Amino acid sequence: MESVYSKRIRAGKRRTYFFDVRATRSNDYYLTITESRKKFEGEGYDRHKIFLYKEDFNKFIKALTEAVDYVKTDLMPDFDFDAYNHDQPAAENDGEETTITSPVAAAPSPAAATPSPVAAVTANASVVSSTNGISGNDEEVDKW
């Protein structure tokens, strides 16, 4: 399976999220979301992966948005979630890294003019990864 897009988001010293769009042999696409956590003792990483297929993109985005909104508005309305953004100028590389490669022989789609659900998921990546405000920009992460 060929990777056509990849975004890495560091979420603390020990946790990293990867959002990867992959192509199948038939030029279909799916998203993998991987959480990689450095083990406390010893070397290596624990990994948890979700495979998200195009027919589930909208349902996934809706459920994720509803769950996050519930936590923010009903359970923790006074909490400052923006304090965990740690946005830095792009020149300083804030722990996010994106790689885009062109898909092999992908035909232009009429839906290309509308925003992709994959883009919405990656735009919401900060929602998924904003649970830990510790910056770990100097840590090397082994994706696989």
C-alpha cells in the first residue's frame, strides 16, 4: 500500500500521532491513524492503529466532533483547552510534520473541488492530540 499523505503530530514527550493516507492497488484510499507511545521501561514503542475507510469518514468526523464538544462544553466548560495548542511559527517546526506524495495514476475527480473528509480529519488532528501539553520537540520517534 502506497502512502500518499502523512502528518505527524507530537503530543508530549512520549506520545506521537500519525495520520497517513494510503492508496490501494485499485487507486482507492483509506486513512490510518496511529498512536505511538514510548515504553516506560526498556526501549521501543507501543502502537495502536485505526484503519478508517472512505465510507466511514463522515460518520467518524461527526462522532469525534460530538464527543470532543461534549467534553469541552458539558464536562469541562471552564477548562482552557487552547492552553495546550503551543502554536509556534512554522519556521521553528512545532512538532508537526506533513509529507505529501502524488498518488499513482489517480484520475482527477469531480469531487476534487469540494473539501475532502480526510482534510477535515487532519484539520481536527489537534483535537485528538491536545490531551497533553508537554512539548517534546527534541525526541526522536520511531514510526514503525
